[in-house]
Amino acid sequence: MEIEALDIETLRELTAMLILVLDSRVHRRVHLGEEIWVKGSLSQVLHLPDIQQQLDSKQQARQEKAKQRLFHIWHSLSQNTREKTAKHINWYDPKTLRWDDPRSNRLPR
């Protein structure tokens, strides 16, 4: 998926969904000999809420800076994380759809 060609609204949606995907992860930790489950905080570490706030900005320079940071983060993510995010916002590649899928907008032979 080429996110460099997306508009600002779609990037906002992508960032919001990426935050949800990353924060939905849980990790197992051992604390004082007891196993506990901790919610993920990778979105905070990657400063995605800050990027989302900058994308909402009216200043073009702040939006461009946020877009470049998001592009860098997106390309560093695993394929699985990218696919989960795309699935949650109902993105699909029309070239990979079957002929009988109504989203393909193709006529059967």
C-alpha cells in the first residue's frame, strides 16, 4: 500500500487506527515473581498521538513534518501490523480481489 499518495484526511484515519492496533496488543511480564499482562504502549513510544495532533494542525509545515514522520514509521512496521491497520479501516487492493467480489468492479468473462 502506497501511503505517500494519500490525502491528509485518510492519513488522519490511518494514524487513529494505527494507534488502536498498537494499543490493543498485550505483553506478558513477570513482576515480583508473578506473571501479569500489560497493555501495549508502542503508539506512545512512537509519538503517534503527537503526529495525529500535528496532522490536525492548520499549518502546512506541521502537517508535512507529521506526514514524513508517519511515512518513516509506517515503513518500519511489520507487514502484519500494516495489514491489520488496513483491514480495520476497510482498505483493500482492488487488483487482488476475485472476479466475483462486488468491490472489484469488474465484469465476469
